[in-house]
Amino acid sequence: MLELVYDVVGQLFDWIQSLGYFGIMLGLMMEVIPSEIVLAYGGFLISIGEINFFGAMIFGTIGGVVAQLFVYWIGRYGGRPVLEKYGKYILIKKKHIDYAEEWFQKYGTGVIFSARFVPVVRHAISIPAGISKMNVWRFTFLTTLAVIPWTALFLYMGLLLGDRWELIDEKASPYVRELLLGALSLMIIYFVIKWFQSKKGRL
């Protein structure tokens, strides 16, 4: 069974390499493989001269945003039952949905940015956004702001690792923590501003 899985994954990477930029974009849109692995492989392709960093950034960002818009629209028009039934095909489990809904209810729409850097939550935060019918343009804007640094980090790490790109989880974890701390700091600033605005509105 494991041999079959490795064979399928290997074929997917061959497919990504053959399509270049479009392979990275489609690999991210399909979400069959975690985004950090697809992007790290993209970094490897940069290191061997198959593609360049700028083009990979553009197509990687587009793919990452479209993937989340897909989940958003499923949440908006299919709701939680559909995602609980079919979410496993896009790497989303019931516990991911539970955490995401808890975060969204607690922190509101501003969490769409910061949650992208939080394990477990980041893949599923688009679901409650869709279910609550969050403004799609605001959703897209906040998602894009988060996808850009995520894409840049893993492409760059993949570039540095070269043919050792499979070690991405181990090598990138300290940088992901820094991104998370930065995102949480921005979220705190966001809530402080909202608090002052609500307080000012009562005066």
C-alpha cells in the first residue's frame, strides 16, 4: 500500500516538474499534497534552473489563493456536512473544521490572515468564512496577504535545500514559528484597533 502511495506521489512530482510554473499552481490548487511540500519542490526546481523564483512566486500565490477560494465556496454553498464527508480528499478532517470554526467565532474575519500560519487551523479556516458568507473580496485580500510570505518562505527554503528538499518540515519549522509570532502580533494589533474604535463609537 505504501509503495502505491509513494508511486502516486512520485508521479505527481514528475507531473509538476513537466508543467513548470503551471505544475506548481495546479499542485497547490488540487491540495493532494501539502502546500509546503509542493512549494519546497518548486524551490528545488528553481535550484536546478527549471524555473525562476519570480515566476514561481506568482504562480504559487495564485495556486494557494485559488485553493482556499475553492474551500470557501464549498463552505458557502455546501456547508459543513459536505466538507465533513468529502474534506478528506483535500486534506481536511473533522477536527480541522472544529478548530477553524472555534477560531473564527472567537476572533472574527480578521483571523483569516493569522490563522494561515497555525497548524491544524490554517487549511480549514476558509470553511467558516464561507459558511458565514464573509465578503469574498475581503476574504481573497486577507488570504493573499498570508499566502505571499508562506509561498516565499517554502520556495526559498526549497531553493536552499536543493535535492534535499524532502527535509523541508524539519528545516522550515523555526521560520514557520517566526511567521506565526509575526501573524499573532498583527492580530493583536488588529483587535486593539477594533477595541479602540468600538470604544470611541460609544462616546
